[in-house]
Amino acid sequence: MDEGIVSDGAYAALPHLVEAAATLPPGQTVDFWVDLGFIVTADHRPPVPADLEAGFGAALRLAERAAVRSLLAADTPAQVCAHLALSCVAFAGHYAGEALGQLLDPRENGLLLVCPWCESDTEIPEFFVVDPASPPFEAPAPPDPALVRQGGHPWAEVAAALQEEALPEEILGEGWEPFLRVAREVALAGVSPDITGQAVLCLVGGLVAVRGVPQRDARESARQLMCLSGHFRCWDCERTWTIADGLAADPDGAGPERSATQAWTDSDGAAATAEPAAPTAPGGTGRAATRFRQDGDRVLAADGTPWGRTAVFSDGARGSSGGVNALAVVSLPGRPALVAGAGDQGVVRLWDVVDGRLVHDLLPEHPDRIRSMTSLPLPDGRVLLASGGDKGTIALWDPATGQPVREPAGEWPGGVTGMCAATVPDGRTLLVTATPRGAVRLWDPDTGECVGRLNPYGSPIQSIAAVPLSAARTLIAASDTAGRVHVWDPAVDDPWESGAAVQLNARALADADHRAAAVAAVPTPDRTVLATADHQGVVMLWDLTTGAPIGSGLPASTGTAGPPVITGTTLHGGRTILVAGTRHGHRLRVWEPESGEVGHIALDVALTCLATAGADLIVGHDRGVLSLPLTRQ
């Protein structure tokens, strides 16, 4: 084997080497059996030629008998003992032996699991760092007594070594006896291929406990190995699997858990109760995890059936629009909604949301790179479009004509990082802008004058959103660079006065260790709520009339961890949908808070911003804009 690739001639040579090694004293061949274990479980190995199958199969049975003798005869360092035990399991033909490659240096590499359903990686870097003094979950079920390996096996002596009366009481500590009982039952059954991987990994841990040295290292390693008999939750499809299934390339009979269980997550390596998602058809009810992917201009559901089509928004007459950094949906009275987008070129474009057809290239060009946009519905029925640049310039456009209402003005240091529209009790609609230096200003869109200031503490702002409480009153929520969330009432002249603003519950934020990096307003059938997202992929919903959290939120996920982007909408029939992703990432989670249902979309482009237009998700990305249906078409 060279760099993980098994040579074509291995199956002809190995039977002769096995026959020779089997005649040597057991204590001299430990390293050979471990090396052979790595070969037979290698990721890149050719199939056994048909004319060599019988001879190679007989060699593995001989290797199993000889390796088990070595395991029982030699006091072996704990880590080597684990490798030898897994090699014996691999020679027996059980898929749990494939964990050998993963556990080459577990403290350095952590634990990397592959979801049997969606093939996404879930990493638990701290899994082998802590020695669990007591079991973090119950032992797996012992194997069915009927699952005894046919044709004889060499594991009877292993079962005898694991007898309770032969083991000192302190070998593993209190609470681990059920795991040792499972290990003994697996050995009595001869490591039958039909036994679960969970139970077989208990056997591996038990062997390290009785044959590894020194005792302290063996005890710690054995308890960690027995924790491999637990479960993990895939960050992507959010199904819960046994860790044994995640360690194997193609585990026999693998299926997700269908009831609540303790499961490790990818967020911090801690065991937490997970409510697994049973596989159901797209559009079903309950905690069903649905997976979507792009196939050209089509969106396919998890079962491969068509879900709908993407609409790729066309480029302007002057060439490619390139990446889009900011989006806004403009609803004109009596007309289809338009999507506005802009990027590094400073050109604002308007597309028809129905077919992605370019309606306008707005002129003149914005003098700097556009970082934020918002729609401004005014009391007289007009709708304006505002854009803010990275040099602090602010421009207003008439989306109906494509013409500027006012030349870009202003030069605020740090740029305009966020914009939104706020309705105040006197009927006016004000433009709210925020900068990373902490300036949050209210503007009269007709006069261009600054009519108020928020954020009296001057916290640097990275995201801002307007959350309507009623038709005449809106609150402004913002997240600062420290992860704090601020809520202000723009109708109050004195920024130190709270007005109708209620701050988010500090205890709930602290308990969740939630440091918000993005905020968004999410409409529901009876009110608009605030959504906050952090760099771990956690999304929480808040009632701004009380400051209290709503529900348990969307948990952390490495697949959507990083600078967050979020948006939300309410579909026909009253279903609220929230979409979360990561800036420059390729994956989205589609969450229905009421039911807890989570779907997943894998994109072919790098995400930059999100918006919704009815039942369509608008995705700004590194090459332009596209839309995806949130309901089956």
C-alpha cells in the first residue's frame, strides 16, 4: 500500500505473507496484523480478482485467528491495542473495522463522520480530548443471541477474558459494566457481520481495557472507544445516525434513528438530546429533513423528483453584472414585483421577478461599490429604491422609470453597511442607514435631510432591520460587531428614550451563548418577528413586544457556519419559512419554525445575499442573481 492506495498485486502476495506470519510467536506479529488491517480497510483498494477470491478469503480467516491470538498474548500500548482490535474485526468481515483509518491518531485528527444519507462530513474535533469518567448515554442493545457466526470462530477466548468475574472492579469505573456485557456478547457471537456496529465498537473498547497498557491509558482509551457506540447528528440533513455508521464508507443496513436520542453534534462536541428527522417525502409534515439540489436550471428534491426551476436573472447590455452584494424586492402598485441588485461595479439593475428579465439598468452609476439596498414605500403610493455605498454615499432611484430621484450624496466613513425603511406614527416613511462606525441616521427621502439619530452608545453596526409592530409604528433592530442586539424606536426624538422599544431578553441570549451577526424581519400570519443569526449557524426568533425568544430556534451547523445571511417569508396558507446561509458558502437551510421542518439546498454558486419575493427565494451570488421556488411547482 502506497499513500493509501493498495497495489493490484496485493491479493496474490498477502496470502503467502499471512501464512508465514501465522507461524511466528503471537507477540512478534502485532505490527504486521495492524498493517494488514490498514490494507484491507483502505479507501482506495481494487476489487479482489475472481481467481484470487478463495485464497484471499482463506488468508483473512487465518489472519483473524492469528491476530486474535496476538491480541490476547501481548500486553500492547493502548493505541496499538485499539488498532489491533479493529484489525481483528476487519478480518472477521465486519464493517466496523473500517474505523481503523479514522483512529490512526484520534487526538490529533478528532472524529470525522460521513452521513450515510447525504454524504456530508460532520467533524467533532474534541471527541477524544476528554476522558468520560461515566457513560454519557446508555449502552447499546446487546446482539440477538441468534446472531451467532456460522462455521466456527476464534473469539471464545476473548469472551472469557471479558467475563465480569475475571475483571478488576476499577478497570473502567462505575457505570461501564453494561458496555462490557455487550462486548462479551459480541465476542460470544463471533463478531457476526449482522451485529450492529455500535455493539462491535463496545467490544473494541473492552479489549483495550483488558489488554492495553499502561492501565491508566488503556482505561481512558477504552472509555473513549465505547463512546463511539453513541450517535451523531448530521449538520446537513439533520438526521441522527450511529457513530459506527458514520465511520464506515458503506455501512450495511444503516438507517437514521426515529426517536429522540443522545447525539453528538458538530458545534462543540458535546452530547445533546437530538430529535432526529425521519426520511419522508418532500412536502410532508413533522420533522422531515428534505434535501434539494440544482441540476442545471432545475431544482430536484431528495427523491430525485422535480421540485421546480431556477430563474437566472439576465445580465445588462453592458456585459456581465458580476457578483451581487445587495438585494431588495420592490413591490410597485398594480405591477409585478421587481428585484433590485447591485455589486462592485456600482450599477443598480432591476429584474422582473417572474422570469428574470432585465427591466432597467439604473443610471447614473453609483460612484462606489454598493453594500446595501432597501425599498421605500411612501404614503402617497410612490415606491423608491435606496442604495448605499462603501464610501458612505446614498442614492435614491425611481424603479418605475429607472431614473435617479437625487444624485448620490454623502460621504460617511466606513460606508453604509445596512439600510431599511421605518414608518413612524405621523405617517412618514423614513430611510434608516447604519455604518460600521456606529452612525445610525434617519433620513427624509423627499428632502434628503437627516431628521434623527439612533444608537446613542455608538456601537459599530454590521446588520440592521425594520420590524413593524403595526401599520403606523416600526422598531429598528441592529446587531453590532460584538454580537449584541439593539432595539430602537425611531419615533422618539431623544435617542436615549426607549419609547416602544423593548430590548431582547438578556438571560435568554446568555443561556444560548448567542452573539448575533445578522438580523432580519420575518413576517408571520399574525405579526412580524425578529430573526437573529450568529456565526455558528444558530438562528433565533424574537417577539419585539416582549423581548422574549420564540421557540427553540434553529441549532448550530458547520455547513452554514460563518458570516450569516438570512431572510424570511410567509407562504400561501400561512406557513412561515426562514432561509439561512453563509456569505460565500454554497448551502442553505430552509426552516419552518412552526413544525421544525428543515430542508437543505446545495448551490452551484457562492452565496452573497438573500431576499424573498412571495414563494420565491432570491439568491445573490458571486456571478449574479437567481431565484428558486420555496414550494413545489
